[in-house]
Amino acid sequence: MRLLLRQLCVSAVLGAAMWIGSSADALAGPPSIGIDRGLVLTLGDRARRASFDKKQQAEGADAPSAFKKIRTIVIDPGHGGENQGALGVVDVHEKYLTIELAYALREELQRTYPDARVVLTRYWDTELSLNERAHMANRVDADVFLSLHYNSAPHPRAVGIETYYLSDEKVTPDPVEVQGKPLASARPTTSGIPRPDEAAVQGFFNESEVSAELHAERMRQHARSALLAKIVQRSMLKELKGSKNRGVKQANFGVLRGALMPAIVVEGGFLSHPEEGRSVAKSRRQRKLVRALVSAIVSFDDALAKQADDAGARAPSNEPVAHADRPGR
Ligand SMILES: [Zn+2]
């Protein structure tokens, strides 16, 4: 029994060590003893939350550092499994870089805002469809959805950072930028936000009333996605000084289409660029990117609170504000 226990411990340590190391093979899957990384993180969050509450109670301290409006953040590490993403000048596939970034971002968010719930769409090197990712965000009623990616282009001079939100028209990314797999796993095949009549035809909803409401809600979230994209892009440029600003763009990315909350795709740099591609794989740049994303989420939360205040001031009696205006909430 003791031997078994020791073996388990060794396996767990090995598993963790393999996880921390970022060589492609090491990250191929969960340790064989089947530790559920998601579960471990959830337990860790609960423990952190409990000790945080206790400290607050003991000290009678000021309000905890908490978001004003945001409760749940879903981080989507792009690609995974067979879908490896781009491969640039450094021999590490995009799927590993995105999950490392996602973990680092999650850690920082939970450290600074223990109250917030931060969920990853994948905790391992697993393959998920684009629909599944958005669906997961909908299911946990996320307030923000960030899909993390790195860029790649056939031309090595392509460089810089860009942020996407969903196009409501048939806009597709520049095909020149696409190498092998479509950019950000985009499948720009159908139109963006379904119109009420289209939604009904597609069989999403039977009642036109429901689809009209869905459409109105999507339009609201669409405007917020645009704002979130703007804030994130600005914040990244501030932290990653000297980076080329490729701007805020719209595209009909599959991963954004199904999301019912402010949702963006972050392209954190070009893996194919001789310099940027190397720096992207370094922890120094990753830390900056994490800082940029955290401060962007904070600014976005402030903006949501302000929107709610303004709406409240316009209609103090029964007008729904911010969180309250989401169906099913
Ligand atoms: Zn990607």
C-alpha cells in the first residue's frame, strides 16, 4: 500500500513536472494516473476563496478586490489535440503556447480577483470543436469570452498583434495571412449574426418572438464585443511596447459565432516572424501579455458598470441594466 502510494506520488510529481516543461511530448496528455487538472484547479479556487473570506472577516477589511459586473470569465486556449495550430520559427506548436498563456492568465486573474470564476475551455491537450468552445462559455453563463491565438503567415515579415470580434456581415480574413489551417480556426462559410428570420429557418427557434429577442441580445453583446476588442488591443499595445498595431478587426470566426456574451479572438503575435516568433515563446513576453489582458478585463468591467449606471439613470424604475438584461439570468 505504502509502495503504491509512493508510486502514485512519484507519478503525480512526474506528471506535474511534465506539465510544467513545455516540450511537445510532455504536454501530450494528462498524467496516466488520471489527475483531473480542472478539478484540482476548482478545489484550489475554493481553498483560496475560503481563506480570502476568512481574512476579510477577521480584518473587517474593505470590500474585496472584485469586479463590479463580471462574474465569470471563459478563456479559450486556441487549438488542441490533432489541431496543433501554427508552427513558427520556434519548434513549438501554437496549441502549447495558447494553453500556457491561458493558465498564466487564469492564475493571475484568480490571484487578483479571487471572487471571479475563471474557466478554461480545455485544461489539456484535447481537441474541441469551435462550437463546443462557444457552447461551454454559454453554459457557464460567461460574461467575457477570450479565445487566445498566435498568428502565422507565409511571409516572414508579417508581424504585430491584432484583436478580432465577430463580423455581422460576410467579412473574411485576408487569405494571404492564412497558412495551412484557416486563421484562428475560422471557417468563414456562413453569415455572421443570424437575422431573426434566418434563425427561425435554421431551426434554432420556433417562435419568431424568441429569435427576435435573441437577435436583440446578440446585437447588444456585439456592441460590447467591439468595445472589449478595442480595450484589449489598446492594452496589449501599451504593455508590449514596440509591437506593430495591426488593429481591431472583424471576422466571421466560428469560435465567436455561437457565443452569447462579449467575445473576442486575441492574436498575440506572429510565430512566423523571426524576432516576434522567438519572443512569443518567452515567459517575459507572456507575462506582459497576461498583464495587458488582466488590465483590459478590469477596464471592460468598469465600462460595463458605467453602462449600467447610465441605463439606470435613464430609466430608474423598471429598465433592466447590465447583468439583469440577459435572458435566463
Ligand atoms: Zn490559432
